[in-house]
Amino acid sequence: MRFTTSTRGDLVEIAAAGKLNMASASELRRVVAEAAAPGGARIVVNLAGTEFMDSSGLGALVGCLKTARGAGGDLRIANVQEQVRMVLELTNMDRIFTPYPSVETAYDGV
Amino acid sequence: MCSLDPPASCRTLADCEAVNRCHERLDRLWEAHPGVPPRERARFETALVEIVGNVVRHARPGPGQRVEVAVELNVDASFLEARVHEFGAVHADIPHLRAAGAASPAAEAESGRGLAMVRSLVETLAYAPTEGGNVWTLRRRHA
Amino acid sequence: MPHSPAPSLPQRRALVIEDDPDIRGLLAMLLQQRGFAVAEASGGLAGVESAARSEPDLVILDMGLPDIDGLETCRRLRRFTNAYVMVVSAHSQEADLLAGLQEGADDYVAKPFSARELGARIDAVFRRRRMAEPPGPVRDADMDDEQQRAAAVQRGLLPRSAPEVPGYGLAGHCRPTRSVGGDFYDWHLQQDQLTVTLADAMGKGMGAALLAATLRSALRGAHGPSPLRTCAAALDLAGPDLYALDAFATVFHAVLDPGSGTLRYVDAGHGLAWIVDAAGGARRLGSEGLPFGIEAEAAWEEQTERLLPGESLVAVSDGFLDATGGIDAAAVRIRAELAASASAQDAAEALAAVAGDAARDDLTVVVLRRAAA
């Protein structure tokens, strides 16, 4: 999986491309930890290129959310694809990870 | 029922690569069976990867053994079926709690979540001991 | 940590035919614990197919299936298998169960079922006991395993998310420790009434966790607008298990009418619920009744409170009492954390963290906060 970190205004975008599974889960955690480190970062994980996620990928996202919040920031997801949306709904995690339609709108209305 | 790969020829070490290989094999499978709707493919793939992941993460080797995994895939006009063999693994009397003693409540919750997902995605799920290990069977009607 | 001995290979095969994935998983787990290799099917057609292929010795069949109904499934099974068939149905659908028996089922179990009852019946049929715990040094490893399983059962009891109740925040938190108990909290929003429960099935380990599961089932099965009637009905259902195990459970069970803030509740031996008012004062809700399992008949009184805007209901388990050192200290701590928290979620987490790493007992907290007007 490939991760690309960039800033978009006052947001930090982490674009993820590939499959979010046990092989890539720890890399995601590392990338988010880095982005969250300065403190207060509002992170958006752009999942436009993530065609697949399993429970370890989901577990990594949960861990990332905790990391971001623990550092005084937050983490949201955007551009969720079909299979990922299915997994979020099946696990009832779509309440915790609202799938936003775009990176720009992920923190609208806070 | 057409079997795509016999188990003997694709028995491999139970590691991360085993999961990636699953995706590749499924891609080839869907090419061979274009009639399976995308939504059904996604459900089956998700369930299969969860089970293989469960084997990789949690299967405990017997004394002096390594766990190897082999996946048999069967598709016909109505059904999707997968058999995931764990060779060299101890039989877990409660498969999704095999993480017990390993890492953390978080890890257990995660694998519990994985199996709960599988239950919502397949119609039949079985786990039974076999020659040299155990086998998971997943089955779902796609048409 | 020493490797615990591998469980003996399953000698028998079971099949669970049940469309609710959570119940199916629970049944599978119960059967696996009793030494069966388990196959699961989510519907009647898949179930019949699975039975034809795997030749189970035991079939647990839910009568409320979505495709071909339970009765038809039972008929089809009986055409080719002599498996012991137990049909399961809601308590109120007795006719279903009797019809099942006529179509060839061997036994029936009404939902909500008690894990213990089901297990006992299965044991009786198969004359098989759970693997006896080996004596000697291996014991610690077994205990660890059992604790982990109990912890998993306990975690499975907690609700995954809080319902949205306009004008209110609701949060719960359970901080488990190494020695697992039978704490749980539960909530339920139906027809605008919010039901909140915090209970503690006494004891540690798997027994307590399964008892807690039975109790939760019983309370859910009996739920309605009157906490008193719910508790009485739940006692009927869970009572026999409690008596048989010489166990009891403390329960705080409340129903809130969000519009008026009226809170009706029954406190069965719990005594650890407070209403914290907007000025930061706290009053403890009275506990008049005995825990579940002490008396065969319910002798509780239903009490009424009112949650005004800006007020919060806080219920905790006795792990919180241990951690703070007494009822007065507990009240002080609750008032402080509520005052310092912006939301029910923050308060629940802060209260759950009170024990720190030295906690010996599970600590469970529920916070229901009414927004200030």
C-alpha cells in the first residue's frame, strides 16, 4: 500500500492507495503517528484509492483515531469505496467513522 | 463444481503473503467466472481474507511444526465456496478466541470483529479437524 | 506463559441453523466449548445442505428462519438424518416449538435461553462432560485461558454504540481487569423511551460472565415501559440459573422518558447510582431491594426521579467503590469528574480511569447527561 501525506489548508491529508490489510496496517499507523505528532492535527485519510479493507485494516484505523485524538487532533475518512463502506456498515463502525464525500468537506461543521 | 487449484499444490507458509496471494487468486477466479455480481465478489473476498487472516494471526502450531495454509476455491452456477486448510495447527476449540494469551483485548476484539463479519457474509461456516490440521469451510449462494 | 495443553479433538459434530449472526456465534462458541466441531448456517436451505454434507450429531434449529421456515427445515432434515434436533424459538411462540416436536425435533429451548440450561441438556443427551481441569502446575495456564474467554464473553455483552436521544448524551465504559467479573451495562431506545441497565453478576471468571449473559438476555427479553415488571419477568427467566449456581446479581434498571426527564427505576441491591445536578451536588438513588437470586419472588419497589436539564445520571459498579475507597469518596469523585467533563463520553472515560492500573475489579460506568436548557 502507498501512503502520501500532504497538507490541504489546515488539514493533513493522507492518501492511501491499495489494500488496507494486515500487511499495510502497521505502515498506516506509523504514517498517522507521524502526522499527529506535532499535536492538534486534523487528519483526513483519503480512501479513494483503497479498494479493500479487512478487520486488521479497520483495527489500524481505530488505533489511528485514538492516536490523533490523543495528540489533541482528530481523524476522519473520505472517499470511501464500496467494499470499505460494506465493512464499516457490517461492523457498525460507520457511526465512528462517518464516510465523508471529500477531503475538503470532512471537517465541515466540525 | 470446478476446483480451481487443488490444495496440495498451493500449500504455503501462513504469513502476510498468504493473504496477498488470496487476492490474486480471487482476481483470476473472477476472470474465469464473469457472471458473479461485483457485490457478491466483494462479500466473498472479504470473508475469505478474514478467515485466512485469522489463520495467519492466530493459528497455533503443534509441537515442532509450522502452520501452513492452503485455500481451495469452488465456484459453480449458484455457489461460491472456499476451504481454508490450516496444516500443522492445533485445533482451537474457540477459533476466534485464539488470540487469547497473545496480545491485548484490542487484538481479541479485532479478531472477534473479523469472525462476526464473516458470519454476516456467508451462509455456511464450519471449522473442523482434518488430516494434519483443520479446515474452515465458507459457502454462499451468489445466484 | 506456559503453553496450555491442546484441547482434545472434537468427537462430535454440531450444526447451528440461526439467522441472527450474534446468536449464531454465541451458540457456536457454547458448542465448541462442549467439544463439538461446529458448522453454522444462516438459513434453512443452507442448513439442510450443510447437514447433508457434514452429518452432524446435533442440530440446533431456530424456528424463525428467513427462507424456508423452521418447521419445513425440520421436516427436510428428518428425511435423511437421525441427528438430535433441538428447536429454538421465542418464548411466546410455544406453538412453534410444539409443532417442531411433532415434525421430529427431539427437544426445544425457548429464547431467551440460558447457556447453562442448554449446556446441561446437551450434556444429558450426549453424556459428555466438559474436559475436566487437570490438577497440578498446568492449572495457571488453564485459568488464564478461562479468564480470557470470560473477558471475551463479557465484552460481547456491551452495546456497540449509544442511541441518539435528542437533548441527552449517553455513554458507558467498562474497564476490565485481569480477574474478570460479571459486570455489564446495557441500553435500549424504543418508542422514545430509553432503558438503561447496569448490573453485576457476582463472581469471577466464565461462570459470572455467562450468568451476566443470561441476565442481559432475560432483561432484554422482558423489556417494557415498567422497570418493575421487567425486573420481575427477568427474575422468572434468570432466577433458576442463579439459584442453581448459588449466585446473585445486583441490578440497576431504569427507564427514562426523555421529554419530561422522568426516570423510573428499580434498584435491586445495587445502590451505586447518583443524580448530579447542575450546581454540582449529587444525591444517591435509594436502594430498597435485594439482588436478583436472593429471593424467589420479586419484592422490589419502583421509584421515580426526575432528570432536569443540566443534570446527569451516573451509575457505577463496585469496582469504582474499591478504587475510590468508599461511598462518600465515590460521590466526591463523581461530582468532580462530571463538572470537569464536556460530554457524557468524556465523563464515562474519566470515571472509568479512576482505578488506574492497580485495579483489582472490573470498573463499569454509565453516564446519562441531560443538556442544559
